[in-house]
Amino acid sequence: MKFKKGESIKIKQGVCDPDYPNIDISGWQGRIVEFDGEDEDGELYIIAWDSISLKSMDSSVILEAIEEEIDYSLITLYANDFDKAAPRDKEKDVELALAELEEEFFWSDLGEQGERIRAVLKTAKSNSEKDRLKAWEIYLKSKLKFPMPLIYVGESEGIFKEGAALNLQSIDSISDVMGIVGTAKMEKGSATVPLCDLDSETENEANLALYDYCIWFANH
């Protein structure tokens, strides 16, 4: 065998992805995962893309791979398609890149709602919890109209009782634990409430935006 497990490689010029012939992968890099046999065209190897190659992938290709249950982080190529190369990242960087992609594309199974959630997340300055919540705060402030009649669906606490009607008055702050927090008014007074504990019985653009946020917050 020409290559050993764990060796870093670089794709030669003019090589295209066997599954997507219109995608030129010249210059991409990865690491040998294992030898995958040999035929009349040469030795085959399974390669795991490095973090830089993963981040350069077109989102449409990743989505298609997910739908077809193909592991987009791996590729099988002949030995004459690549050369040995110096690694340009560490395996920990690959793990982090994959975690970010899995987070971003986790929502693809939700169809149109997943696309809306992904669109909001793309506006975040980074993948940190604070920046993603900030992106949602900006988005919700652009969509919600106050006062907004809603239903409290969280656990009964203080003046808030599960199933009770209330009016959301504003979006006020971001909490590390509760997410986006607003002020809600009820018959017995007003208090702060996490938006993830609110729901609506009617469908409109504002309520849909709130529902998208609640789904994201419960599953992220």
C-alpha cells in the first residue's frame, strides 16, 4: 500500500468528486482513514476531509448528501488522485468543524421550518450561544408585534399558570439559561417570561417566527 492510515494527503489538480462530477476538488486535503481495496485502476482509499475542506463545501451538496444518507465528511479515491501533504490542521479542528456543520444542517429534516431556522442562524456573528441568541432576538424583534396575545405553556410559577392567556409586551433581554426573555401582562399583573414558554392558537407571521424560535431553543 502506498499510503498509511492517518497520513495527510492533497488532491491533485483536475480531480473531481466521483459522486458529483461537476465539483472540482483540486487542492482539497484530508487524512487516510483506511485502505479500501484494489482493482484494475489502482488502490482505493477512504479519506476524511480536513476542517478547511469541510468548511469549503457547498451547502447544497451537504444537504443532498444528508437526504441520501451519504457521509459528506468522507470520500473514496484512487491513490493516483492525490499526493502526500503536510497537515494544515489538527484532528480536533475536524471534530469542531463537523460539530458546527451538524448543528447548522440538523434542521434540514424540518423542511421549510428548518430553512427558516437555518436562515436566522446564518445571521449570527459566531456559533456561540450568546451570538445565536442575539440573532434570534434581532429576528424576533423584527417580526413580533406588541402587545401580542399568547398562551403560557411552561410550568406554573408565580402569576403564570400553564394554559393561561397573556399579552407579551416586549422583548427585554437574553439569559444564558432561559434564552430570550420578555415582559408579559396578565390579569394579576406583569412579569418577565422566557419566550420559549409561550405559544399561540393562531397562525400568522409573528406567531410562526416565535414557534420557530421555540423549536430551535428546545432542540439546539
